[in-house]
Amino acid sequence: MSVTIENTDLTTLQTERLRRLVGRVYARVPFYREAFDAAGVAPADVRTLDDLRALPFTRKSDLRDHYPFGLLAADMDDVVRVHGSSGTSGKPTVVAYTAADIDLWAEVMGRTLSLGGVTRRDIVHNAYGYGLFTGGLGAHYGAERLGAAVVPASGGDTRRQIMLIQDFGATAICCTPSYAIYLAEVAAEMGVDLRASRLRVGFFGAEPWSEGMRQEIEARLGLKALDIYGLSEIIGPGVAAECLEQAGLHLYEDYFLPEIVDPATGEVLPDGEQGELVITTLTKEALPVIRYRTGDITRLHRGPCACGRTLVRMTKISGRTDDMLIVRGVNVFPSQVEAVLMQLRGVQPHYVIIVDRERAAMDSLEIWVEVDEGIFSDQLGALADLQMRATAELREMLGIAAKVRLVEPNRIERSMGKAKRVIDRRDVYQNG
Ligand code: DLL
């Protein structure tokens, strides 16, 4: 096998790129110069990939503190594009691209779509939002790079999107997993069966989604549903993606060097262990980042995939370090709730988790989930039975009791982009 040789080549490439990167950010970005000096590392100390560990982490707060362009390593005159992701503070996290960065983005998104077999013969319906959000233009450039025909549908006007998918004969679709479900629902209302369309593959990401959700999407849309991952701070979509084997996301480590760290201590963890994904961009020009704490929880594993690719793979993101809810002292991840709900018969893939504080130190956890059409009117026993099963299985998975509220179809708000699954009312309570 040539795996060892290939990996040696890869290591050489990564090392060269890393050394160039640290020299560049030290020379051009005061923030990195100060951080390196404070950590007592000079660019010349970085000789191997292991030396990366000596470098300090970069966090989202560092981007925010240098809003909007304080971390740029290129002249603003060389910047050709700006994107951003919405922040809780009201100001977006701003990211910027040179022409070379846009070219890299097209390359990694071209790779992403070709992992699902997209070629110039495909018609790609792109329902990721176009705008400051990176989803729309990222998928757009990737599809164009492959020579496919892109339909820049963006978000909104779902009925029209369904008409376009049918009329143009789209073979591939890009959108959030929650929007994919919504498309299928609206199609059903219109009397359209998307399983009969030409769609054969979908690229879904920008939010966490479970295996159960994948099965639901594949069944309703009649396509192969692939998970694609990325974040604005690194490039947008195009950091890692599944191939048709659906056996982990190939992470483009020739451009984005990954590490897994213990979220609490920052200690680097060995391959196979679960922790927070940290990424160093090896070739980005406008906004390179060193050891960026993504907040996303996953694990890495090596070894060639059945598809033949040898890039390191990451498992589906199971949550974020900051989406863990602590309810009555117990850690609750929204992904656990989704995993339980998606296994129950009779429920729909629409749910919301509501945490509230009735009185000091007495948090309540309530889970609203939509049930199948007809279950309210037809079978009262079935409803009570479902409620009992959901409550028992959630209790078993979470280790605490949650109140389950079965709600009628369409009660929970649909999303064109990232779904909002958690409503935490405790902050309101605490702030009076
Ligand atoms: O969501 C980029 C993107 C667009 C990825 C389209 C995939 C498809 P941001 O808005 O900066 O960028 O949000 C990034 O979204 O740190 C994760 O927490 C989450 N996320 C993105 N993809 C996935 C995924 C885009 N496949 C943040 N699974 C990331 C789970 C994901 N979470």
C-alpha cells in the first residue's frame, strides 16, 4: 500500500505551509505577534507539525475584539469579498477573502460536490441563503468550478423552489437539513412527490443533524443525503464533507490542519477521542487563523475510506461546546434529544427544547414535538402511548425527566436556514 508514502508527502506539504503561515501572520498581524511573544514562541521555533502545540489558540472572541478588519493579514485593497455570521451580540463575525482565497474556496467546495458525484452534467439547486452567510455563494462557486449548472434559488418562496426543482430537472440540491424536510412537506401539500424528481444527491449542513434525520430526508426526497461541514472563520462550507460511502466527513487537511482538544483544558487528544475541533488554515491569505477553537465536538480517524481517499475523516458533529444545557445539574445536549425523538414512530422531525426556571434552582425542561397528521383525531390511545414512550426514552437518555408536549403538525416554526431548536428562558429570568 502506498498510504505511508502519501501521508509523508502530505506531512511535508502541511509542514511547509505551516512554516510559511506562522512567518506571515507574525509579520503582518499585531494580534498574532503579541500572542506568540506572550507564549514565548518565535516563528522559527515551528519546524514540525508537533510544534503547532506551542502556539496559542484563537477564539471567536478574538475576531469580535478586532471587529471588523483588525485580524487581516492582507491589505484591504487585496480583499475582494467580505462575509459574516450573525452573532448574539448583534455585530456579525466578519471574515474576508482575497482572490486566491475565493479560488481556494471554489476548489474545496468543488471537491465537496464531487464527493457526491456531481459533474458538469449536473443541475445544482442551491437553496442556501445568499448574502453575508457563506452557504449560498460557497456552494455556488463550488458547483461552477465543476462546470455544473447552478440554480441560485437562495432561501424563501418554497413553493416556487419546488416548481423550479421539477421544471429544471435539478439532480443535486444544497440546503440546511431542516429546510430539506420543509421542502418535502410543502411539496406534499402541493401534491408533488419529490422522490419522483431527478434529485439524486443532497449536500446538507450548517447545523447539526442526526442519523435519524438523514433517514427521514433520504426517504422523503428520494436522494442520498451527505453531510457537509464548515464555518465562516475557516472559509465557509468546504472544510469537510461526506462521500457517497457516508462513513465520516473527509477533512481537507491539505488546507485546514485539524486537531482535537479537550474543551476544558485545551490539551491535545489522540485520534479517535472525542473533543473540540481546532483548525489552522494553512494557505488562507486575508484571514488566516492559527489553532481556531471551532466549538464543534467530533473525533478524527485515519485510514483510507472505502472510496479510496486517504484524507483524515471526522465523525458527524455531535454538538457544540456551548450548546450543552445544564438542567438541574445534568448536562443535556440537543443532539441527544433529536436522536431519541427520531427513533419514535408517530413523530415528525420538528421539535423544540424549552428550558425555563420556575423558581430559583428549579429548572424545567420541556420538549415540544410534532406528531403525525391524524393521530389527534383517530387514536387517543396512540397519543397517550406515544407520550409515555417519549417521556421514558428521553429520561433514559438524558438522566433527568423532561416534560413532553405532543403538538399538532405545523405548530413549530419552520426555518429557511439554520433551525432554532433551543429556547432558554432562564437568562430572561436571571436578568429580571
Ligand atoms: O454554517 C457554513 C456552512 C454553510 C456549512 C453551509 C455547511 C453548509 P457559520 O454560519 O459560520 O458557517 O456557522 C458555522 O455551524 O461551527 C457548526 O457549529 C455549525 N455547522 C456547520 N456545518 C455543520 C454540520 C456555516 N455539517 C457553525 N454539522 C459551525 C453540524 C454544523 N454543525
